[in-house]
Amino acid sequence: PTKIYLKDYTPPSFDVTKVDLDIQLFDEYATVYSKLLMHRRYDGKLVLLGRSLELQSICVNGKSLSADEYTLDDESLTLHDAADELTIETVVRITPQTNTTLEGLYQSGQGDELMFVTQCEPEGFRKITYFPDRPDVLTEYTTRLEAPKRFKTLLANGNLIESGDVGDDRHFTIWHDPTKKPSYLFAAVIANLEVLSDSYTTIEGRDVLLEVYASAHDIDKCHVGMQALKDAMKWDEDNYGRAYDLDRYMIVATSQFNMGAMENKGLNIFNTSCVLSSPETTSDERSFNVKSVIAHEYFHNWTGNRITCRDWFQLCLKEGFTVFRDQSFSGDFRSKAVQRIEDVALLRSAQFAEDAGTLAHPVRPESFVEINNFYTMTIYEKGAEIVRMLANLLGKEKFRQGTDEYFRRYDGMAVTVEDFLSALSVADERVSLFMPWYRQPGTPVLSGSSRIDGDTVVVSLAQVTRHVPNYDAPIALPIPVDTAIFDSVTGEMLASQMLLLTKDQDEFVFDGIQLSDGAHPVVSVLRNFSAPVKLDFNYTDEDLARLVAFETEGFNQWQALQTLVNRWLFGNSDDAAILTDALKTAVTKLKDTDPMLAARLFDLPSEKELAMAYDTDYDPVAVKARRDKLKALIAQALSDVVSDWYASLGNEVYADTPDARGRRLLKNVLLDLSLTAGVDGADALAYEQYKNASCMSERLGALIAIIHHNLEQKQTFIDDFYSRFSDEDLVIDTWLAAQTSASHTSIDEIAGLMARDDFDWNTPNRVRAVLSTLAAKPVQLWSEAGVALCLSAVERLDGSNPLMAARLLTALARWQTLSSEPKVVIKQKLESLQTKAKSKNVLEFLGNMLNG
Ligand code: B3K
Ligand code: ZN
């Protein structure tokens, strides 16, 4: 497969000033008429991109072209002699009914819920019509949709300008989008949906019609999403001064979708899993995720749509910034510390793994084979961390000054990461130091120590980043290290400062530290996880326990405990008293004031995250055993209080507040611990919680506990859950995941779940419910049968949905860290897949995995 390089970027030779589209849907195909007004900007050929299109006719300036006037291949249509101004009209036939790739225009759902939707980012528009399908070609779109009347919903971007009948059985709508946009933001929906409507008046006084479209069965699950949309609109006005710019904002829910959602201009298309929510069917975690994703897609309207990417190498320009924005938004709607804890836990378990494996790449890559393979944790989450470092370094006001400048300068343009940094530098010139963060792969390791000298505290810091093969030798990055000093006796904070390490190593001095009698300074570094690095600091265990007790910043309070946990997991001692005492004291204090943070204090790093510690001879069974042992020790140490704590949380009437969500989470954690400790009557508590559940979080928490602890009545509850929710696809996904996730569920049993009639390979949510859950269970995943199951799924999906196939394959990216015996077997399996796979997506990853 051919690689393309950032350094080869050239601007498009033609602009498209306007495009008129007419998409006519029939039972077995669709016909797409397109009229492009094009205008030459530079010398060069006129190339339109197209894939899987059947060209029926082409006219230039009203004259039909003969075959020798253009060249056609699988990917493009090239005009031999293009004038400087021209109108190109094409007619193509496509077959959305058989398009299983979920890119371009495709069929989703079945029966009453059958619909046709588009997914164009990054290169799906070329599967609809011939077009210069690249993000730096911005165009004004008018779209006519025509379909049988049984599809009552016909939507496209922008404003509805006309609708009517075509004969007795068919009808049409015409939409005009006044904002110029890249083709990847085009969207169309042909469906039979209900709509939930509302309105929002922007700070600029524009009345916006808000619509969420879903099937009749799901329309009552759209209220959480609608509220999230209104909250996001207000938040972007308050925090970034950004108001919405059209008269209409639509969200459409669809059940077959490759990712979470898509920010098409004025017409977002959402995976049902990221928009539907009701207390009975949706856990608190999923419901909060709905809010974050709705906000994310809304925020793209400014960071992505109005200011877009010049080329796909700049993907982090829109994704990193938008993730940072949605994280900040979400943190304003619950405990900020918990928000940060979750974001960091994801970064560590998924992005650090990427950076440590064969698929490591920079936040702004310099080459790729298949751009769809680069919608990664690195681009999104590490991209967000870079923006966060800048935001923290600049402080609220200066960061706002910088983003205002960014929006002022580049509105309506397709730009680069350099442009972004250059706008922010207006507020603080240190911004430009951060460019290497975008270029250099690998996670820096920050090590440090502190020492005291009279009333002076000296903090020494040093950094090192692994040399990722095929990249330049790593250089020192600017690392902001938010640091505070506490008095070990009183717990009082004596000093705090954002240090900026810009060299390989450096020392930072805090003068005039006034300690109380007999006290020593307790240094707390990397507060709020101020940089995406691995930290190794010379804390004593006793000082970590002190930080658990008195660190005022919730993230580092949690982190202090996590550091004790990690030390225990990688140490030889069986004594966990210092850790369990600190945990018990902190939870006692927090469980009433911040129950969600209290619940998170019980976190143990996931098995996947622990795997990161091994570059060779990784033994998943030993890692899991050590982790299970710690969990048992914690449960034992708290067994005298867990039942009381659980009881004190009582049975509440359902409420959707951060506090109530926190108490539900804490209840589930305590239930799990009671079962781990073997507390008398814990089984009965689980059964009771299931039966009396006021909402999905309580019911699912109980179900998971019942399954994971293999309780006697397990099957009864599994069956009950299934029959209660058999017509709720998303809940059945959860049901499959709950069973797959138990450590005692074998690969055979997992294969059994995949052999069920309702297991549908064309529905990514269903496939992920099982296989992404398996990916989080290293012991089974890395068994010979686990690898075989995973690779057979990749092979099967390689033809029908290469995006999903490649995504599943990433679960095996760190295969080289295993010991030599399994490695030999896996290598053979990967090589054998390499001879059979067809898609660029899978082949690019296999190439990296085998040679990287
Ligand atoms: N921009 C889309 C992702 C498109 C992925 C294409 N394979 C969703 C988002 O990040 O908001
Ligand atoms: Zn995004």
C-alpha cells in the first residue's frame, strides 16, 4: 500500500464555488446527480476523487464528454483539458443497500427502523459522487433528496428551502447550507423517524430550532441528549464566546455506526449508544457519556467545522482541541477531580499503550497509508493533553485571549497545527515551545526528587522518552509540573507553583518554607496530571499516605493512593496496611461529601494498564493474580465497615444529580467488595439490589456483581435481565459485555455468545460489546484461543467493514511484549492474516505490528 506524506502537501488546483446535489433513492440503488462550479487557482490537473461509483454520464459546460477526454480509474476521474472556469455535471449510480463499510451513503437498521445515512469523514464523500474530496476544498452545498414516501424523514445540512411530492409515491426536500464546508461534513438522512423538538436563543439573539430524531421506539430516550445540547450551546458562549450560526441544529440516531458520532454541519449523526438515554435502560456512566459526546460534536461547530483542517495530518487540530473542550465541559457538570481521574485513566490504559507499542505515532503524524487508522487515542486524547498543558500554562484569561485570536484569524479557513500555536502565542510566546509535543511519539518518563536545605526546598526533575523506531532521536519537551508543598504535621499548603521543565534535567527552588514544629515538607508534583507523562518521584510511602489525607487537589489525592497501589503491585511485600489504612480514612471522610470520588479511591489500575510495565516477558496470568490479591487484601481490611457503609447509602428514589450518581457508584463498589471479602449475606444484598433497582445503574451493578462473583443464582438473573430488555438493543449489548467481562468466562463461552442469532457482524456496537470487552481481559485475550478468536473476527470483517477490522486488530498491538513461546504462535497467525487481508486498513497495521 502507498504511503502519503505531510511534506508532499500541495494546495488544490481548483476551488469548488458551489455544488448542487440530487440524491434519488430507489429500492436497489440510488442515483446521484451533481453539478460543480469550479474555478482554477493553480496550474495542475483537474482530478475528482471517486470510489465504488458507477459513472453514467459526465458533461462539462453542458457538453457530454467522450471517453478520450477523461481518464477513469478505481479512485479518480481526471479531465485531460480543463478550462479555468467550468461546470462539471456527473450522474453516478451507487448501492447504499449493500454498503456494509458504513462509509459514504449506507443502509442502517432493519424493518421499521430501516434508514439510509451518510458517514463522510474522512473520505466517504467520494463514495457518493466524484468530488475533490479533501478538507481544504470548502464549498456551498444545495442538496435535493428524493425517496419513496415510506421514508418520511429527508434531511441534509443547512436550512430546508423546499419540499413536495414527486408523483403519488415519492417525495423530495431541498436543503441549502449557507456556510462553506469541506465535503467530509456533508450529511444526508433518508429515514422514517420521530422527532423531539426544542429551541435555543443564542447570546447573539438567533432563535435556533433544535431537533433530535430517533425511531418511534426510542424517541422518549432523547431528553438527556436535548438538555446536553442546550447546556453545550450555553457553555460554549460562556467559556469561549462562541455562538451557533445556523437556524437549525439536528441530531439523528442510528444503530449501525462505526464510531460514537459525527459532527456534520447542522446535522450530526449519532450512534444510538451516544445519544439515547433513559434511567431504566442506561447506566449513569453511559448517560454521562451521552452528555459529553453531544457536547463534543456541538463544540466541533467551531473547532473543526468553521475552522477546519488543511489536510488529514492535522486531525488533532480539531480533535485534540475539541476533546479538551468536552472534558472541560463535562468537568463542570460533576466532580472535577473525578472527571480528571477518568480522563487520565483512559489516557494511561489506552494512549500510553499505543505510545508504548508497535502502532506508536506522533500526535501529528508525518505519513500514513490509511487515514481511518489515525483516529486514535494519541490524536484525540494526547492531542487534548497538549491543549490542556497550554491552557494551564497560560491561565484562564490568556488562554481565552489566545483562542479568541485563533477564531478571529482563521474563521472559515482550513489550517494547521502551526497556525493554532501561532494564534495562541499572541498571549504567551512560550506556546511555540510546544510544537515538539506534536512531532515526537512516545510517553516521556518524568523522574524527580526533593530535598530540604534550611527553609529551602529543592525539587529536581529529569525527563527521558524512549526512542521509537523510525523516528528521530527524542529531544527534551516542555513539561509543566504543577507542584505544591505541604506541612507534614498540619497538612497546611505552604507553597504552590507551576514549574516548567524544558531541559533534560533541572532544579527548582522554593524559598522561605515555614514548617511547624517537628514537621518536614511534603512535596506533591504533577498535580491534576499537568502533563501526559509517566511519573517516578521519590515519595516515601508515609508521605503518600499523608497526601491521601490532606492533598486539596482531588486528582493528586487519588493519585497518591494509586502510587501506593502500584508500589504494592510491583513490590514483594504482602503487607498492604499503609495503603488500606489511608484508603479507609479517606473514604470515611469523603463518602458523604463526594461519594463519586470516594468510589474512585478504590480504583486499581486495569490489567491492561499494568501490562504497560513490561517490555518483555509479560505474563498476564501473574499480573492478574497479583492484582486480585491486592483486591482481596483491601476487601479484607475493610470488611468490618463495607456492610455498614453500603447500608447507610440506603435505597433512594432515582435522581439524576452528580451526588446521586456518586452514591450509586459507591454502592456498586461496596457491593463488589463485600462479595470479594465474603461478607455474610452479601449474595442476598446483590439479589436484593437487582430486584429493587430504581434504575439501570443499580440493576447493572448488581448483575455484574452476580456474574463476576459467580453467585449461585447467576443464570436466573442473566435470564431475567435478558427478558426484561430483549427489545432494547443497547441493553442487550450491555448484557453481552457483562458476561464477556467476567474473568471466569472462557473463550469458548465468548465464542458461544458470538454464535447467537442476535449477534450481528454488521452492527459495530454488537461486535464491540463482545470483542472490545475481551480486549480488556488480557489473560483470555493472549491465550492461543483468544488470539485466534480475535484474528478470525478481523479476517471476517476485513472485507465487509475494514475500519472495524483494523480497530479490533489494535488489541494485539503489544504482542511482542509476551514471552517467547506465545510470541512464536502469534507471529505466525499475524503473518498468515497478512497473506489473506485485503484492506489497506488491516494491512497497514499488520505491517507495523510485524516490522515495528
Ligand atoms: N469526527 C468524527 C470521527 C470520524 C471518524 C471517521 N473514521 C467524530 C468525532 O471525533 O467527533
Ligand atoms: Zn471529534
